[in-house]
Amino acid sequence: MVDIRLNATINGRKVSRDAKPHLRLLDFLRDDLNLTGNKEGCGAGECGTCSVFVDGVLMKSCLMPVAKAQGATVDTIESLAKSGELSVLQKAFHKAGASQCGYCIPGMVMAATAALRANPFADREEIKERLGGNICRCTGYQKIFDAVELARDVQNGRLPSTALLETDTADGDVIGKSVRRIDAPSKVSGRLKYAGDMIMPGMLHVQVLRSPHAHARIVSIDTSAALAIAGVESVITSADVPGKDGFGVFVHDQPIMARDKVRYVGEAVAAVAAEDALTAKRAVAAIKVVYEPLAPVFDPDEAMREGAAIVHDYAPDNITKHIPIRVGDVEAGFAESDLVIEENYSTQAIEHAYLEPEAGLAYIDHDDVVTVVSPSQNITHHRHMLARIIAKPISKVRFIMSPVGGGFGGKEDMIYQGMLALLAMKTMRPVRLVYTREESIISTAKRHPSRTTLRMGVTRDGRIKALAMRMVCDGGAYGLSTEGVMRKAAILAAGPYNIPNVRIDTFGIYTNNTPSGAFRSFGALQTQFATESHLDIIAERLGLDPFEIRRINAMRDGATTHTKQKLGSVSLMRALDAAEQASNWEAGAPTVRGPTRGDLGHDDVRPSVTLGARFAADDKQEAAE
Amino acid sequence: MLICDEYVTPGTLAEAFAAMERHRGRYRVVAGCTDTLPWAREGRAGDVEIPVLIDVSKIPELNERQVGDKRVRLGAATPIQRFLDDAALGRAMPAMPRCAVWFADDQIRAQATLGGNVVNASPAADATPCLEAHDAVVELASAKGKRNMALREFITGPGKTQLAEGELVTGFDCDAFPGYGGSFEKVGHRRSLVISVVCLAVMVKLDRDGLTIEDTRLAIAGIRPVPRRLREIEDHLRGKRLTGALLEEAADMPLDLVQSRTRQEYRRDVVRGFLVRGLIAAAKRAGASPDALTQELEAAYG
């Protein structure tokens, strides 16, 4: 390997040092110079968390070989608040509440800085366009655009600099006031350390071998060639697990690495700790696994049939969880209905797509406490599970929750922490694993795909008499949160409506697909999508306003839910009123609308997306000429 | 992950050819790298080990830019962003700035090169149909000498070109179209960083009164293995009076344009709408008389 002698000016200081030729500028900044403010969210130029200035031009440093920075001036997020004083834009992000998980924010601040340098008077549309290369998952972007507009106006003297400061809360009363987030300065400056930013002396780098098969028996794993590579410290498989293997939020059916067989493409089979990530990668490639492919099952309805492939021996019917709810007499309810409608609904798997790919650091501390630092959404549960898996008393296991760069339920599962703990125990050195975006997508939980059959009976005046629902969800290869998701899906399936007769069955099913798990709403979305869509269809059939049919059936204060929970207060009527008003709703049945739509074109309705806001001035000029 | 043992950045063409000779069979030529690095990832090529990467983006000849009234010569390493920064270039190639603003995002097009876009030969490349509308000639060079080839001959299929072993694309020689109005229509799944499902480059020149189409250039991509110039439609429009009816007629010409692997019906609808919308936008920028295009037409296609 021929190292590159890189001479550059980085954040105002001369840098002259050797770099490996295959490094990207991002690797050089983060790993060689420990400038971890800019992040790696995707490694493919899609997300913009790595955006830095190169000779004053904003670039995605994950797309730039380090050699391209030869002789260049590079400025990272760390350059913006060098003396500790935040820039106007950083203050504006703080003030506007434009950071949530914060992982995209360093890149977003850089892109906003570039946008206002390019056009200090950019309007909101142009700001959106110029920030188009940066993705945020948490904020919905509006507060970010608010922040850039605020900074623009302060920079241009249209607003005083005091507009960036905290609203006066001198009376100590912050309830109902818009106050600045206390964690925002660390995020807008890039100083907050996420797990993938953390380093420890002597740290090893971990890479994971993953299954190429959806369903296969593991005949043998030969790690000898991997172990023979210089720089490789340890290679582990499920055979190295000292305790009772298995994790999961409800049923502990998932080993920390595949045991005896693999159940989905992307499942961890072995893990390597080596002096650097490239050596670990090469060692992973040198592990020889012999698989004997098994018949897979990918469709949950098929998986429920007799004779289907069995994913887990303990569940020969492939049912992870069935939640039944029975209230009243559904058939009697249909009999007294004037209209009975049955429809099928389906929803798909969805990736959480938090900007921070999974990462973790583990070490054995001076008191032999196995310590795992990771953006886990459930550290206490992880701690209990890990103690059993590694056969240690709970007092010798510690989980530290690093800042979570977005979770949305996707970081509730102990999907990699077990491997880290085991490698730290094997090597007695700190070990770190940073997922690639692809690894994150292939190996971690998704929202449960669902198929729902819903039958509902109503009287002519719109009262729901009976609801029968059967939902089958693809839970994928392991249980994870499926049981809870099925439960919540069932509990909320009938919506906030008074329905005297209810029959609900939700099924979480094992297949050889990527496991499904917790995801925002935790099952409510799948069943409510069916129920709410159904109400719209019925409103159309009955000639009722969709809001009206909901009001007719709405639970009120003191109502009892179909799972026998007594509700002290119900805000549904207020929510309906607010939604009706905010959507510029045109009253009436869905069939009465004419050829034009009165709900569009209002000030509070966003226009459709176009590009070329920066040409707007030119176009006006051309039109005038 | 893209792994190399050596990263070479030649300062001249001669150095580049020497490096290519020295590392024959062990190198890959890169420029902006904005496609090569994402290519070397799981799901596409996976981890790729290439012994030597030869980065041609710093070679002066590949960065030259000559903008004249009749011709434009662009070095192959010209970043896409230049079409937005360089006003004279934008006037000579009036569809190109509109293309550039849709191209990836502000950051990537500062790095991505015109030559890279062409050599990649993606059926969905955005810059290529624009170049085709300018009758671009590809300039090729090797240690043995130089040769030129029409762009439409150079690109032979998805990812396939006539680039020979030991050869580099050094630049593009294009017709200049100052005084034309330009537009670029593109649709994908989102605003930035999106691969075109369909993209269309349009240039229109009108007479002094803004009533008659003196000339037009149209080229489309994303709907077939290689970009296609729409000469039949150009011929149909040339010399005719600009009316909404004419544009709709042109859009309805029975050409079997869509030969994509997927979503043909959708693409046919898009192509029709793009033709009308793109021609309206280009004609307006070419100074179309307000009388020529009806408001209804603009409302329908704006």
C-alpha cells in the first residue's frame, strides 16, 4: 500500500500526515484526525451528515477520496464554533428547536451555512432546494427551515440578534412557553459523541459475517483462516456463548449469532475483532461456513398452513403470538345492521431509517464489569438479558445509553450488543462496531407488514353495530417485539369508537423474512389504517360526512373501551374539530365534491414540490423583457 | 468499500497515459468518484479491491472550458455545477442549467463530472440527453493519439461505450445555442438525489416576434437503453407557428419512444406531459409572445 502524504489546511491549521490511499476524506477526518462532528449516515452520498467545505465549496466527504483534499482547505462543523461561540446559524438552530436526535444536524448546519453564503437573501423555497442533499428523519424539516430563515433575517439585520436568545422566562414559568432545548448546543456544534464517534485506547474494530441464506442449517464454521490473519484478535460464533443464549423483547428466541441454523438473510453468523476495520473485513471474508439450505417460508399466510416450513421448533404452527378479543355477539350485531361491508387492507414493511446506523462500544472495566455503550432504547432489559447470555451476575453487567441518533423503535432490540460484550470478554480490549447503512437495513427490525380483513356492520344512521377483524402480520424470523405489537394492534383495532360487538384476532407469524419489531405506533397503524379507511368507505355508502360518522360513534368522557378500560376523559371530539378546521374540510359526504377542490391553495397548504427556486428571479426578468 | 493500494493523481495527460500503461490491467480511471464510491458497496458491487485508482480530474486539458457563439468545448472533468455558476456557459447551453439544478444535489454536482456522467452511460443519466441535443462530439485520447466520435455512437447501451483500453474521454465539442430558451423536465421519487424515471432536454428558438418556432432541439432519456434525440418532433415543429395545438400535436406524434423494462404506460403519460410542458417553458424563456400560448394550456401543463 502506498500511503499518501497529505498536506492540507484543516479547520485553519496546517496538517501534514500520511493517509492510507483508500480512505475517504470522511474517514481521514473522523478516524485519523478525530474530527467526529460530521457523521456517516449512509456512506453513499444520500444523507449529507458528512458535508464539509473543501476550498469553500460544500462537499459530501463520504464521496471524496482523501487524495482529492491534497493542498485543499477543509472546514468541518468544528470550524464554525471554534472558540466555543456558536455561529448565528447554530444559534438559530438552537432557538428554533431544529434539532431532535441531532445526528443530521452538523451536516444540516453546514448545508445551511453554504445556502446562506450562496444567497444571503434566499427565500424558504430556495433554502429547501439548497438543503436538498441533506436528510433529516426526526424534525419533518419545518423547524430546520425556520432556523435558516431566522439566521438569514438576523444576518441581514431584519431581525435583532436578540431574536436568537431564549424567550424571557424570568418568572420561572416555562409551561406552555417555547424554550430552547438544553441539548441543542452540543448537537449544532457537532460536539455530542454518538457511539460511533467514541474511541478508547487499544480499541479493536468489529465486523460481522452475515447469512446469505434465508433458511439454512449451519453444517460447519471454520474460522481458522480468519484467525491466522495478522491483526485479528478474536473470531466468535454462537459456540462461544457461555450462558443461556437468546434475546427478544418478549420471547427470547434470537441467539446473539445464528445457532445451528440461519433464519433470515443478514442474520449474524460470526464476528471478528481486529486492529482495524479493513483487517476485520478481510477476516470475515476468510471465514468458511458450510450451509445446507432449508425450504424457506416468506408468506405469513402460507406459514400458517399445514406442512409449511417451520422457522422455530418451539412454534410448529409458526405463530409467534395470537391476540384474540371478544366483546358481545358479533353475528347478532351484523344481523341488526342495515349495511355490512367487508374489505381487505394491507400495509408493507418499513425501515425506520434513523440517520445514525447502529454502533456500539464494549469493554471490561477495572472491576470486571462488562460494559456496553450503545444507542439502545431499552438498556435495563438488555442488561438483564445479557447477564444471562454471558453467565455473569447482573452486578457485573453495565449498559450505558449513548445519544440515540434516531430510534423510532428500531433500537429496542439487542441485535449486536451481545457480540460486542463477548468480543470484549474474549480479547479483554475495548471493541467497537459501527454498522454500515446497508447492514442496518438488512439486519434490523422493520415495521410489521400486515394483511387485514375487516367486516363492519352499521345502521342506516351511521351507528357501528359490529366489527370483526382478522389481521395477519409477518413477524419475520424472530419474535423481537411482535407479541406487544400484536397486542397493541388488537387493543386499538376498533378505534376510539363505541362498538357493542367486537371480534378481533391479530396474529404475528414467523417467516424467513427480516424480523419485524417495534416501529412508531407499535401495531396501532396497521389496524387503524383498516378501521379508519373502512369508516370512510361506509360514510360514502351512507351519504354521511366522514367526520360525522366518527362523531356519531365517538367515545365520550366516561366511555369503556372494548378491552374494558374506563376512560375518564376522551379528547376525540376536540381532535376531530381541530382536524376538520386545519384541513379546510369541505363538509358533506365524500360523493358530493364537485370538480374543484376548496381545501387546496390556502396559505397553510404547502404547494407541490418544484425545483429551480434559484431561477425564479431570472424567470421574472425574462418575462419582463 | 473501495479498497486500493495506490491512488494516483496525474497532473498531465502524458502522466495519466504513463500510469495507465504502468498499471495495465490493474487500474480504474476515476474523476468525481461520486458514482464509483457508492458502487463499491453492499447491494451493488460490494467490497471492491482495485490495485490502482487513477484520478484524472486534475489534468488541465480535462478542465478547459471554451464558450463561443457557435461552439462550446468542455473538458471531461467539468463539474456539473459549472452550468449553474458560469452564466456564459448557461446561455450557450440553455437547457443545461435547468438540468444541473435537478442533478443530484448542490454538493454532489460540485464534484460530479460531465465526463463521468457520459462514461457511466446510465440510461437515466441527466446530462447525456442535454449533450445529445447539442450534437456533442466526444473527444477521446490515448497514448497513441486522439479521435472524435459522435456521442450517439459513443454510448452503445446501458453502461456500455466505445471507450477503448488505454483511452480517456478528454472533452466534448458541442453546438452552442445562444438565444434559445431551455428547459429540462425530470421526474423521480423526490426532489434531490433522485434517478430520473424520465428526463427531457428542450431548447427552442423563436423568431423576433416570439410567434414562430425557428428551431428546436429535443432529447430524452430514462425510457430506453440509451438517450434518444427526437428529430421527428423537431422537424415537425421547425418553421411552424407556436400554438398550444401545435405543441399537443407534437406530443401526440406516434413514436414508440418508451422501451424501458418497467412502467411503460406511466412513462408514456409522463413523456407526453413533459413534451408539452418542456416546450412551453422553453418557448417562454425564448421570448414567446404572450398571445401564442393560451392560459389554459399553461394551467394544464405548468
